Amino acid sequence: MNNQLDEIFAPFTGKSEELIPVLQAVQGEYGYLSDETMGEIARFTGVPGSRVYGVATFYSQFRFTPVGETHICVCRGTACHVRGSGKILENIEGLLGIKNGEVTDDLKYSIDTLACIGACGIAPCVVVNDKVNAKMTPNKVREILNRDKGL
């Protein structure tokens, strides 16, 4: 086990009941769960690797690919959907050259969708690195990305 994982595991006792908090802690540090870290989690908790994988894939909060430096989440809740979030997602995908759930080769950008962020009154919304951007349009998306990428 590497030193970084040792530090992440330090507050835990290694019991199987801690599996989800350990998964959350590892993902919190690395941004995703790699095959290597899932194997280490299995060893640490004494939970078979297949069960670790089963638990991690059951919950939508866990990721198995890294997120980009700029992580873009498009809300797909009803209000956002009705107000055009599908077109906004298509616009982002076109600008970045990646699809929902993917990350650019340079790990600079990633795109995901969210079921609902609970900001229906200001729909459609796009979350960029945990900052909610309200009443989005394709042009506003271009402005946000232009600041960072120069599109």
C-alpha cells in the first residue's frame, strides 16, 4: 500500500462496515476509484474485490474514471430539461470534443449530467467545479469555457 492510501485509511479500523466511507474517502482524495485503489480497499477492509466493485457500482456517487481539472455537470432535471439542457449538453460536447461521462485526453475537462440539482427556479443550470451557473444558454456556455479554454 502506498503512503497516500495509508493516510486515507488511518482514521478507519479496516472493518467491512466501513466500506462505503472508505470508498468515499479514497474517491475524495483521488477524484475517482481506480482498479488499483479498489484492490487496496478490498485488502484493507477484508471485503472481496467483487463485493467492493458491486457496492461501488451500485451507488451513482462513485466514479471509475478521473474527472477533468474543469468538471462540468449539466442538470437534466425536469425544469432544466424543458428549458433546453439537452441542447446545452450537446453544445458543451461539441466545444470540448467529448461526450457525457468522458474526460479530455489532457484531463483538463470532463462532462457529466446530474438528475437534478434543486435549482429549478433558475433553470437551466450548469455546474462548473461546484459553482452553479443559472439560466444557461449555448452562448453563456461558450463564454464560461472561453475564459478558460479560449474557444
